[in-house]
Amino acid sequence: MSMVIFSARAEKNSCDGDFARAISSLAGGGEVSTLVYSHRMADRLSRLDPGRSTRKVISSGMDQQDLIYVYGVPPGFRRVNHQGQTVFRHYTRDAVDAIVASKSLRSGPRPFIDPSPHARLEYQDLTGSMFTTPNVKASELWMDLNDQADWVEFTLSEEVPVFWCKDKNYLLPMQKNYPDWIRREYDEYLRTGVSKSRLDVEFERLRTMGGMTPPQSMPIRIKRYQKNGVIRE
């Protein structure tokens, strides 16, 4: 299997030494790095036809949203050319300190979710870190946040793939951040071929993508952030 090693050149007036070293570290090592894995995911997502998908109803009820797993990508899904210059904004409930300290975005525990009053569509192929742009207020998103919510504004290396999902939502593709109990069950599935929690389909998809990785994160250049309603440069 051939592996592409991505360069990490410093961009003029935009990339400090720490950031360049962080990106460079993602292209090396014996394990499949986050950057390489993200590009593998991006290549796969780019081959999917927007709007063509299959759906699996997980739960349904008269007085609550239907939970539906979607395999595929939504209409209008596309890769964006951010060139390392576009400023994005990531809203968070309680992780702003960790993001600022690590100067990185960690993959989230859930896929991209497209909600409506009657259904919650969870796109199983769209995992990683989700964000929007600074002109989008928290109240415009489905996350039940107000405009005092914590956020971080940042740019990415031009080598990092980003996709527009739907309704002002962007995706940096990474493997989903699995809790420890699923990690243990995945190890058992590899030994026995059986998932006690009926996660066989997801585990098999993971296996074909190279297996479950440690929690993934991507370096970012932080421009400014808001915590407890106060903006800090």
C-alpha cells in the first residue's frame, strides 16, 4: 500500500513555527497519521454522489423525533478550497480551554446531524470536527446555544481537507471519537466476529478503513476566542 506524505510548508505571514512543526508531525510516524487518515476519508467522501444515500430507521415514535441513520452525503455536499486563509468558528459548550491549550480541534463523538421537527438524520459517513464561519450566530444553529456561547475562531493548514455539509455547517473529516466501552467492544469484535451491541456494520466499516485509531485531533491557528461572553485575542 502506498502512502502519500503531505508537505507542511510555512505559508507567508500566516504559519508560525509551532504550527508548522505540528502539521509536519502528522505526516510521519509508523501509524497512519491524522492528516493522512483525513485525506483518505476526503478521497472516499469525494467519490460519493451528493444526495444519493440509504437510510435506516433506528427509532420511531408519535411524540418524538425519528432517529434515522443515513449512509451517504447530503445534497450540495462539496469540498471547499479554504487555501489556509478562511477563518472558521467552532462553537463548544465546555471545551474552549482545552482547544486553546492544545491549539487543536479534536474529533467529535457524533456524526453530522441534520435535524427537523420530526426526524433526526445522522450521517454516518460524516465524522470529525464540525464548525461554521464567524458570520453565523450560535442561535442560527441547531445546537441550542445562545450568542454568549463559547467559541474559537481559527484557520487551518491549506493541506487539511474541509467539506461544506449543509446549512452553514463545515466538516473536517476524522475518525469519530469513540468512548472506551466501544473501543473495548471493537477489540472483542476483531477476536470473535460478534458485537454484543449490534455494531457489526460500523465495526466492519472501521475495519475496511484501517481499524480504530487513537482519538484524532488537528492543529489549528487560533485567531481569537470567546469564553463566558468575553472575547479574547
